[in-house]
Amino acid sequence: MTGTQRSSEGLDVRRRKLLFRSWHRGMREMDLILGCFADAEIGALTGDEIDQYEKLLEIPDTEFLPMITGERPVPPDIDCAVLQKIRASRPTMTF
């Protein structure tokens, strides 16, 4: 997989930026996890979920990946519905 499978056509500017950021994290594992998630969900996220997702994308990959994989506990201040959706989407991905 080399990148997004979803077109940004039809997305508002905020969602387009999030889709791009999801695929351009810096750590390939995170590109795949967040990029695939964004491809599947970015169009359906509510306004509150978009806010949550933006906050999650601010977390550095080296801190965020262990939370997604379960190697590190998720701090209560970032445990949200979108993070749970990301974690739930992960088992179908292979590296």
C-alpha cells in the first residue's frame, strides 16, 4: 500500500487536511494505521469526532503508536470515541 485509496473530492477543507495528515505522519506504521482509518471514516465523522481526531493527530508517533497497539495505557484526557474507533479498525490491517 502506497497511500490513500480515497479521493478528497467532496470533502470540506478541514477533512481534506486531516486525510493528508493521516497519510503523512513520518512513521510508516502510523501512516498505514491512521491513513486507512481516515480513508474509511473521514467522511462520516461528526464535528465532535473531527475535533477529537485533530487532537489525536497532534500526538507524536512515538507516543501514539504504543497507545494504539496496547503497549502503553491511554491517558484519560485523550481516551475518546475516535481513538476507540482507530483501535478497533487496527486488527484488519497487516504489516
